[in-house]
Amino acid sequence: MHIYNVYDYSRMTTQAQKDFLVYHIIDQLTEYIIIDNHISVAEALKLLYQSKVYQQLIDEDTELYIQSPSYVYELLKQEIY
């Protein structure tokens, strides 16, 4: 895994771009979960990684990674609440 600077996005391979988007959404979802539920990072990540939405997010065929983090979070909330 290579960590990219936002300004390097145009020079990334297609796979690296997809990975970048997925990791960005995971970061945002984790933050939303922590804020909304007042839980630790570890608890938030556990909740996220055990969700169906996470499985869809990492499945390239669904292309969920092209959606906004807030949209994906709405899907996650429907699943877990």
C-alpha cells in the first residue's frame, strides 16, 4: 500500500485511485461513527469492518467507492441502527 498526497491523485494508477477513494471513505465513516456514537476508534472500526456496507465498499463491482462518504454513511446507518 502506498499513501498518496491528494495532489498526486492524477498520477495514480486506476487501482491506486480506487484504493485512495475507499480509504478516504473509511476514514470519514470512522469519524462519523465516533462522533455520532461517542465510541472509541477501535469500536468504530470494528462496527464498520463487520458491516455489509464495508463489504460492498471494498467490492469494486459495486462501485460504492465512487459515492460520497455521507451517502455511504447513510447506508451504514440504515444497516446498523
